Amino acid sequence: MDNDFDLRVLRTYMEQIFKDSVMKGQESLSGIMQAPQGNKSNDFFAAISKMPDTDIPELFGLPSNIDRSV
């Protein structure tokens, strides 16, 4: 982390990803995927294998055309 802003962004993402409702499967992560329930590693490997190879902007709450602003 280079500065306080980066730390705030990281904290915000961590709060969204690891909040109780997402971890308990009551809410999907950014409307994209459900966290596996239970404790079997195969369930987690299966969920990870379904994720796209590149990060999609929606996962981070960004619009799909955000790459144009870079």
C-alpha cells in the first residue's frame, strides 16, 4: 500500500467480500457468485475454477466500460 487512499479501497473491498451475509451464502459476491457452504476443499476449488481468468469490473463494483477511462 502506497498511501491512505489505497488502504481505504482495500478495506472497502475486504468488507464487501468477507461480510457475514456473503460468507453464509445469503448474498452473492457482487451479484456474480455464491460463496461455497461447508468445509470441503473441492467445493472451493470448483467455485474458483468457475471464476473468469481476468477480473471483471462488476466484481469490484465498477461499470463494465471502466477500461475506457484508463
